[in-house]
Amino acid sequence: MQKTLRIISLIVLILLPTFLFAQQESTSTYREYGMGSQIFTFRAGPFIPAFMYRPSIEDGDALLSFSDTRMNVGGYGSIRYQGFLTSTLALGGELGYIFAYDKGEELFTSVPIQAKLTYIPLQGRFELPLSVGLGFAYNSLEGASVGSLFVSAEVGFSWFYTDNWGITLSGGLHLIPELYTKNHPNFHDSTLLGTMPITLSLSYRNN
């Protein structure tokens, strides 16, 4: 848990100065998107395991408790396309790939496919994208594969060094749940993996 809090604090410290700077700059460089505007994004960065929930049995009762993910830092990459519904809201999809080795040197991989909604309150040369995503992930570990939901929430800071091309530093939380009911035979395999990716993105916008 302390490791998770340190990671959250690091993300806040990285993004807070850029957010304050963007507030000062946005008044003179504001640029409004319109319906039909598009953004293509290529993303990559470290995959940082943060926490895992597992069911445990104590006195016959099922309880959820924190545990170590027992995974090393890995990598995350994705491609994303979004089209604007309004001047500040963009909707689209993202296809990603995650890999990391656990403490036993077994390779964990995940291929998340998610719908992505992004809100951009500050626009122009400097922007502040806020995104949430929901989708499906195909996960594999130790020769076993399973499908699960995939949930994400991210905040970023973008700098468009030309009218069309920009780079974005993002941080957030990804959740990969594999949950079963108490009476399900696989109940003891239930997990909720939480990760905190930090990504650097290259974006092309067309409006």
C-alpha cells in the first residue's frame, strides 16, 4: 500500500506543475475543437503493478484483502483513435498490449481493447486531457488464458509543438478484474489487479 501511495504522489508531483502552467498559457493559446475533429495517438511507457485484491477465507467468511502483486515492472503500449462529439468531448477506441514478468519469471501478458472517452477542458498548444475507458482484456499467465473486464482512468498534459503534432505525459489507474461469486467453483481464483501506467504519447490531431 505504501508503494502505491508513493507512485500516486510521484504522478501528482509530475503533473501538477504542468497543469498550473497550462492554466496560465491556455488563455492566450486556446484552440477549440469541433464535431468531426480527430486525434490519432501512439502510446508507450512502463507498466507498474500497484496492488491486487484476492479473496481469503477466515472463519468460513470470504474477505477481500490487499496483497503484493508479485509482479515486476513491465511495459505498456497502445494505439488510440478518437473523434470529437462536442468541442471538449472525444469518443473512440484504444488497442493495447501489456507485458510483465512475475517474481517467478513467468510472463504475464494482456491485450486490452477499450472504448475511451476524453474530456479536454484546456485546449490549444497546451492541453489537459482527462480520460476514462471501459472494455475487455485477454490475459495470459503460466500457460492459462482468461478474458476479463478492463477499466481505466487517466490524466495527462499535452504540448502540441506544431498545429497538428503533440506529445503527452499521462498517469492514471488501470483495473483488470477477474471476479467470481462466492458459490462459483473458481471463487478462490478471483483477483482485482490494479496498475499505474505512466505513458508518453505522440498524437496527431486533425480539425
